[in-house]
Amino acid sequence: MKKAFIQLHIAVFLAGFTAIFGKLILLGEGFLVWWRLLITVVVLLGWMRWKKQLIRLPWRLVKRIAIVGAILAMHWLFFYGAVKYANVSVALVCLSATGFFTAFTEPLILRRQMQWWEFFLGTMAIAGIYIIFDFHPQYKQGIAFGLLAALGSALFPVLNKQLLDEVKPRVLTLYELGSGFLFLSCFLPLYQHFFPAAYFMPTLSDWTWLIVLSVACTVLPFDLQLKALQKISAFTANLTYNLEPIYGIILALIFFDEGRMLHWEFFAGLALILCAISLQMIVMRWKLKRERASLHP
């Protein structure tokens, strides 16, 4: 369990850089995600072929994985849309709504009773978002994209939790990213009609950031997160990912001078989000002790 939490926190820290790269890369959000998926799939496919880890999965599994891959592609698309149409801080703060959405989606998908404390802790994160961000009118589109990204982020670990019982983490990652790439390739022309991009080929600097984003901030965090999900719940993973906005906003302050977001409301919202995460860890430890006590009376 301890190793799983360490893996998860490393994945969250690396994920904090993804919005920074989204700002540095000049491509529009649609082609940014398309190239990110393509590079990541090529790198992962080459690595797994070299390690002889490639496995052909049955069609029934591939269809289920493809749905999750499409959700992942849309999550990234909306997330980088929030970065482009607002800023790094807004996009990352909106992701704190993930815990709130998970409190509803996980019981619905896994067909279990909703826990009141999950709803309560998720609502605390929503309150943190409200306090941190004062909803400037010019950021409305970015906020809408950010909240849709949070919904996708809530669905992704819940659906992955089920698939991990049947597929190894790295194989699952390859199939999900591959199916996400195919889905986005079909969806992108429609998206570009409503949100046209200035150009579709990366510049020299774009290539550099895309490669770093695809390898260090995609392949590695995915691997760590999926391994962690084998030991901990999807809700715990999503709640822990509420730290991603904190890491990202601090990085945005350093790289893009977004310090205007760090007024007293930021620290009040940060306190609520951290409190929600801390309470979740306490509840999880308490439940684990009870389970162990029941097994060894």
C-alpha cells in the first residue's frame, strides 16, 4: 500500500508539468493532443516490442479498452483547451473537480452504494476551486473545458480499475493510447471545424516539448498510476490528483508569472483541497486497519 501511494504521488508530480508544456507548445489543443498520442504510442510500442511485452488481446477486451481510450483523448483535448482558452492555473484548478465527479460516477459504474464521506470530500475540493478562482468572465470557455476535462479524469481511473483485473498495466496503456489516437484522428476534423487551429505541423521547439511531454509526462506517469490502482481505489487516486493543480500553479508562477492567482483566496482554497486529501488518507488507513483486524482477530 505504501509503495502504491509513492508511485501515485510521483505520477501526480510529473502530471503537474503537463499544463506547462501545453502552454509552451504553440500548436492548438487538437493537434497538440494528436501529436502527443502519436509520439507516445510509437515510443511505448517500440519499448514493449524490444522487451517482448506485446500481447494480443481478445476483441471483447479491446472494445472496452477503446471506450476508455476515447475518454482519455477527450480528457486531454478539453484540458489543453482550458490551457489555451484560459491559462495554466485555471485549467489545473478546474481539475480539482475530479473528486466531486468521482463521488457520483464510481458508485454508478461499479454499482455500489455512494459513501457520504466521498461526496463530502469531493465537495470540499469544489469549494477549494470556487475560493481559488473568482470566475472572471473572460475565462468562461476555459472553465467549461476544464470542468469537462475533470469529468473525463473522474471516469478514467474508475473504468481502468475494472480493466486492470484482466490486463497488465503497460499493455493496457498501449491499447488505450492507441485507441485514443485512432478516435481522435476521426474526431479531429469535426473539432477543427468549430475550433480551427492556426497550423498543424509542430515547430522545432514544439517537437522538443512534445517529446519530453510524451515520454517523461505520459508513459512514466501512466505506468506508475496504473500500478498504484492495483492497490488503491479510484476515488483515492482521483482525490490525490487534486495535488496536480497545486504543483502546476507553482510551476506556472515560476515559468509564466501567473502570481496574480496566488492571493489569500488561493491559500484558503489550497487548505481545503489539502484537507480533503489528508482526511481521505486518514479514512483509508482506518479502513485498512479494520480489515486487517477482521482477518486477524
